[in-house]
Amino acid sequence: MGKKVIIALGIVAMLFAFTACEEKTPAPEVIGSWTTPEAVCGIFKSGLYSENAEQGEKGAILKVEGKEDTETTGPSTYFGETDKNLDWDGTEATVSFDLDLSSLKEGEATTWVLAFNKEGYTFIDEIRFGIVKTADGFAVNELTGINHGNIDLDIASIKDGGETFTENEISASFTVSYDKQNKEFTYSMNVDDVALDGTSRTEPADIVGFRYLWNASASAASTVEISNIVIE
């Protein structure tokens, strides 16, 4: 067999091996996916503070509860889980969703919280970000807490050092991981390509799953539409 033929066969074998290797690369495991308007609205309707959630063209249109002591509290979802726990083994995962902010007027805000469970499916921790409409677009920032009934305090925290973006229809995500051996929880957030650098911290007990995604506060007259929720 000629040298040129041997070289050609070697190249073909290498390409086949490379392709086979590529094909064996596993795709991210989908932990949960709600991508139709019916599915998104359904998981919010079964959550808390959700009597004013309604189905929109893309997903769920969320409005605040409007009751005493919850006048700026928005709807929450337990991802359709009756035990309020969506199992998660701590491997790095991203909770992503789309938001339509076009109905927000200047000075109006919306905040988002992702929470986690410990054994017994009770709350252990949560992470948060908030968005406020400005004269030039939007400001976004990580939040250390939510001021239920007084969203003006949330707005002040968002504006204080917040990053900016201009799009009305955006994608947002929380990326999280949990190391059980060291009980170390790590997270970051991204909103319309604005990276909100997170941090790592030690948890008092093991995280075993996702508890809720919550539109924790919103301006009383505003609506926001959420769609395409995927956890993978």
C-alpha cells in the first residue's frame, strides 16, 4: 500500500474518531422545561400569590397580589411540584427564562428570587436580582433582600451601583452549583448579557432541590410576562 494511501486512511480514521468523540459528549441534563404559554401559566397558577397571574401570548403575565401587606408581592411557582421541591443533585445547573419588560414605565420595577430546599423540603437559601425602568432603559442589580410592601427600597438598591441595558425583551438566568462535601454553594446571574458576579458561601445543611422561582416584588401598576423557563 502506498504511503499516500496510508496517510489518507490515517486522516480518515482520525476524523472518524474525533466525530465519534463529539457525538458521545453528553448534552446538559434537562431538570425541568416549561416552554408553552399553558405550561408556564400552569406552574405559576399552582404557586403562591398567583391569583392575578394570567396566560399571555408567550407565557404568564404576572401582576402583584394587591392585598394588605402584599401590595407589591408578585406570583411564585414551585415548578409544579406538590411537595415544593424539584430534585437537584448540586451539579452545575442554569435556571433560564425570558422576560418581556415592555409594559414597565419609568420608575417601575420587578424583582426575581430563586430559592432552595434542605432535607425535609424546607427553605434553606435564596438568591435575587432586581430590574427597574429608567429614562434611558433599565438598571439591574443583585439584591440582598426583598422589601415586601415597600418596593421603593428595592428600587433604591437596584439603582445603587446597578448595571444597565436597553432591551425590552430579555433572557435572564441563575447559574448555581452545590458541593456537598464542603457544603459550598456557588452562584452567578445574567440579565440581558449583564453578568452579575455571584459568590460562594457555606450552607448550614445540604441543598437537595429547587424550591421556587418568585416574582418577589413588582410595582403595583405594572405587569411582566415570563416565558421559556428551562432548568438544565
